[in-house]
Amino acid sequence: MPQILGLFKTPELAADAAQALKNAGFDPHKGDYDILTGCPYPEEVFGEHVAPHRLFLFPIIGAICGFVAGLLITGGMQVTYPMITGGKPILSLPPMVIITYEGTMLGAIIFTILGTLFESRLPNLEGGVYDPRITTDGFIGVVAQGPAERVAEAESIFQKVGAEDVVREAAAAGRTS
């Protein structure tokens, strides 16, 4: 799908461009436009939607998986290869607690990392339009995508609002610096 990038010097101009796109019928919930910036700004400062996430579920699921794996490993090992010593129980709780705790933590950590990658949509193999001036010179980019006529409409909106530069997808692909 064709994309176009408008580069703006100030957050106010970028917010105006986002609002103009929204007024023109571009829907941020469908991914018709997005904001790119190299600096952290508070959520919704540009009028964009806050994407819902389920990141909190990943550590919980990982902890449950790690807990069950820890119990199965320690309990299964002691039942499969019993060491009967002096009438003590086959399933010894102190070592089981330690291994189960470590499995719980390991599962939570691994699933948190995977969940962060998943929720961040990384790696992005599709790429897209980008300009290095966003990170090096402090520009704020507004990316619009859609059919060719919608992209042309977005380009005119960017120029009306006061974009410093408008970069099309093919031009951005050849730019190296």
C-alpha cells in the first residue's frame, strides 16, 4: 500500500496535520496514519489513538508455564528415579520449591521479552517510509497510507499544514542520509 511521510519541525504542526488527516477521513484505528518521532512525547499529544495492549498477560502465562514445568520436572524426576533413604518421602518439598520458583521466574521473564517483541510488532520486515532526519534533526513524521488518491490527498494536507518536506515511499527507499 503506498505511503507518504510529512516532516514537521514542531509538535504543534504535526498535531495539526494529524487532526487534518482525521478530518479528511483517515482513521488512525485502521492504521491510515501514524506519528513517527525520535523524542518521547506523552501519549495522545498528537491526537493519535492509544493502541490497546495485552502485555500484562504474557508474564502471567509465562509464570504459570514455568511453575507447571518446575513441578513436572522435579516431581517427575523424583518419582521416575526414587531415592528411598531412611523412610523419608519420595517427593521432597524444599528442593521442589526452589526449582519451581526458578522455573516460574524464568518463564515469566522469557514470556515478558517475547510479549514485548510481539506487542511492539518487532521485527518489522515490511519496513515502510522513513527519513533519518526524524532521529538526527528532531523532525516529527506523519505517515499516511492508502490508495494512490488518498496518498495524494494526504500530500496536499501536509503541504497546507506546513510540512518542511514530504517524502514518498520510493524516494525514501533510496535515501541513505
